[in-house]
Amino acid sequence: MFTLNIPLVRGIAGPSKLTLTRTSPRVFVRKASNGNGQPHIPVIRTLGQLRRWRKEARDKGLEVGVVPTMGALHEGHLNLVRTSLSRHPLTVMTLFVNPMQFAPHEDLSSYPRTFDRDLSLLQSTLPTPPSPRQMQSPLIIFAPTPDVMYPLKGELQDLRNHKGVEVDVRGWGEVMEGASRPQFFKGVATVCTKLFNAVEPDHAYFGQKDIQQALLLRILVKDLLLSHPTSSNLHILPTTRSSTGLALSSRNAYLSPAELKVSPVLYDALNAAKGLYESKDTAEGKDITGEDLIAASTRVVLDEQERILSENEGVELQLDYIELFDKDTFEPIRGPIGENREFVIAGAIWVGKTRLIDNLLVGWETS
């Protein structure tokens, strides 16, 4: 039996029953039921608790998957969790709004924090009943505070202006999203290195929507010689979309109904570029170029801007960027693309005060 003294979670519907069972001189297990036979999902907040849990898993030879998130969960996050649960006996979801990846003018203070709702959503991902091999719940949540993740910096809002260790993946973090959000990927690389070190996952799961982030992290774990996870065990799963094609994102909660209606234009724009490339033809009959695809995407966004103005819909739509980049080098592609090229078409738009990102893969698939 797995034994670990960890707090019961709040926010799960249904009555709870608790028993403490002593199975060793020093360690106790908390068993909880929500009344329907499912275990509660344990919430771990300290490194000491996490490392005791991880040692038990390692001693029992149980693989661990991790799904790093900032909370405000949606179906895309849940798909990552379900995949990890289906492949491994144990999964850790991390819930941590990372201050280091927000610029001073960005939405750190207003970023959605929906902890109780997130717990309820995660409860629905658990198998009923759990397998006898599983330790209470096959899923746990690691929800540290900033002082746990940044012990030299504490609760400070702008972590980048203070002492401490930072991780910078040079040459890959300054383009596309990195150009629009300077220092963003340094924050991502730093917090994920810390999470990987804390959880020591055998496998990690990320969504394609943040493709540059996921590819950059594969580079990070390879270059830092990490073994938990290895680059081949850092998995990228396809983007989860609404019926309109809009990529699911926690920031979609900021959108008004009118803005939500306009937002799929980015997906449409990227598809226009991909369709042009797959047709292998231009009006002039020349080899297709990156510039051709960028122009095709941009035209879709500009046309939507004109439509919004003509119909007086009162929605602000602005293009941030549309870019093509090589999936291995992150080099922008502007000239002739050629045959059998593996690349990403990525873009970002502003709809009102909400920034949305999306991408499509050409010539390759995630794994």
C-alpha cells in the first residue's frame, strides 16, 4: 500500500469520509471517498511531500507522467491528463501561475485562477474504481506557491529583476512568440526545469497550441542532459479545438460573445497558408515561398478586419504576426520552401484586449 500523509482537497462535490491507517512506524495514509467510490485527488504543496510521494512511486517501479499547467483548465488540459493516465500508473498535474513568464504589462494579476473548478474537472478524468496497483488516486496535483518554486525570490511579482538562477535557451527563444514577448521563454524554461527537477517525471505532456514552447523544452532537456524526462519522452499532443476551429485556451475566458465569434479567424488564416502550400502552385507558377504563405494568411485577417468595420460590430482585431519556421532550427522561412520541408505556420492576433495564438504543422505530426 502507498502511504503518505497529504491533505484532502476541497472543492470536490459530495460528502467525504476519512480514515487513517498506520502501515509503518512513521508514515500514514489518508483515504478519502467522495461517496461514489472514487478517491479524492491529493493536493501536494511542498517539495518534501512531493519527494516522499515520488520516492514511493520509484520504489514500487511505477512510471510517472506530468502535465504542467497554470490552471484555468479546459478540455485540452484534460485530454493531456487522460492520455497520461492511460499510459502510466501515476500522473502529476502541476498547477502554478508562473510569475516569471509574465511581463510587467501582462495579465499576471488577472489571469484566471479557478482552483476548485479545476479540481472538479480533474475528478471526472479518474477511472472508477482505481486499479489495485494504483496508489490511492492515480492522479495528484502539485500546486506550489511562488516561494516554493523561487526560494531566493519569494512572492515577488516581477521575478526577473531579482537574484536567482534562470534558464535561457538561446537562439530558440527570441523568435516568433519570443519576439513578441521578450523574456517569456526564459520564464517558461526556468519554471519547467524546476518542475522537471521536482517531479522527476518519466514522461511529460504538452499541447500543440504552444508548439514553440514544447519544441523549445525538447531542446532544453536534451541540452541539459536531463533524464526525467528525456527529449523523446516529452510528448506533444494535437491542439484541442472548439466546433468553430478556435484553439482552446484559458485566455478564451476573457472574450466577449462578439469577440468569440471573430476569434476563429486566426485558424482560418493559417489554413489558408497551409492550403496554398499543399496546392504547390501560385498565380505566377513559381516555387511557393514563405512570403507567399504569410501573405495568404495576412489577407484573411485583413479581410476580416474590413468586414468588422463595414458591419460595425464593435470588435477590435489586430494581427500580431504570422510566421513560418523550421521545426528543428526555428529559423524563419521566407524564401522558396521546396519539397518535403517540415515546418510550422504560427500566428498571433489581438481580439480586443486578449492575445490569441495558434499554429498548424506541415510535413510532420506531433508525438
